[in-house]
Amino acid sequence: MSPHSPAAMSNYDEESLLQAFDDDDEEDAPRPMEHVVKWKAIRDQAIVVTGTTVYIPQIIYQPYTEADRIRYIEKVDLKEPIIFRTAHPDQWGIALEDALRAKMKDLLDKDDNMFENCGPSVSIRLQWPGYRAWTKQIPTMDFKSPKGPITRAKLAKNIANCVKRFIEEKEKECMEMEADRRWRVGTRYIRMEDLILVSLHHIAKGSWQPQLRLRTPLSEIQLGAFKLKPRLPLYIEARNTPPG
């Protein structure tokens, strides 16, 4: 099945991501770029069963100069968002903890090929509030025999590794002076285990940005920040919690 086929998107195909915005557009108002509309619409269209509906408030990456914005965005045929849908429960999003540990039996279309005809690598970009922009390249090919494009499951694991690396690096840095401290990352703050990967968006030539939502409520994360010890991974916390 194609990773962007109507069947893979169920009743929530890519065109529906634009529908919510069509009725409110004024004729003389500048229309936002399509990839920006789709980024924002995901939050309204996504089916959420587990975790929270709170998304990491990232801004969408764009090149610094107008010339580069034209070259790398406006003149590029940006691909459709990649949605990470699961069964049991039926929702949009896979826990990064599960992706990192390759627990993806419920990920739908997990063997579909990603990034066909996209070159040898792409940049995964994070625009996390309170921190400098971060990027890491990941391969688009799986070099196992036979060689071929990476699958949706492999892509999810690669993104989980990127987010884990980002948190490990940024934990050692100070947040920006005016930053909202609720979005601080680290072992006592927001961790990779607290996040769910909902979608991945093509936001510029060779650049993709993940849409992430919180698996753990901010109130619980903030409560854990007051403790002296680092917070345990969620699967260990669940194992150590006495039955009610």
C-alpha cells in the first residue's frame, strides 16, 4: 500500500487536512503555504485515544533568507505528511518509547516504503520552544539485503533516536532567557518517553519536521521536576506502581 494512499489515511485523507481552513479564508487575505496549513490541521484532525492532546509548540522551520525560502520551499514539490497511525487503540501517533524499542506491532502500514526518490539522506529538524534549532541527518535507505528504502517502522525508530539525542544534548544547555520553562527537556523534565510521534512533515527541500504531542500531562512532568532523582522510564514506573 502506498504510504500516502487514501486507504492508509482512512477517512482522514490529506485533502481533509485543508478542509477546515477553506471556509474561513477571505478572498483578499494572503493564503498560507499549503505545508503550513497541513501542519496546523493535523492537530484538529488527529484521532487521540491515549496520552494528551497537547502538542509541542514548535514553529515550522524555514530558511533565513527570502531567496532560500523561494529556492527550498516555494519551488519544491513538498510531499504529503507521513502519518503514524496505530491499531489497538485506533489513533494517530506512536509512543517514541515504543518506536525506540521496536515495539511496533500495532503500527499500521509499518512495512510501507518511505522517502522513495528522495536522495540518500534527509534532515530531521526540531524547533523546540526555548532552544536553538536542531537538526540531524538520517538515511533514507536500509542497507540490509535486499537494499531498499526505509520502512515506516524504521523511520519511526530513527525519529525516536533523533529526539532522544536532542534531549540528551539540550539537557546540558540553558534555555533561552525568555523561554517558557514548562518545555524544558531532560531526565527530570520532558523526556523522550513523554512524547508521541503523530506525523512527519516535509517543510523544505531535504528537510522534515516531526509533529509531537505529550504522552504525559505537563502537570505530572512538572511535579517530577521537583524531585531530586531523575524520573524513571514509563514502562518501569508502570511496573513499580502497586495495584489499586
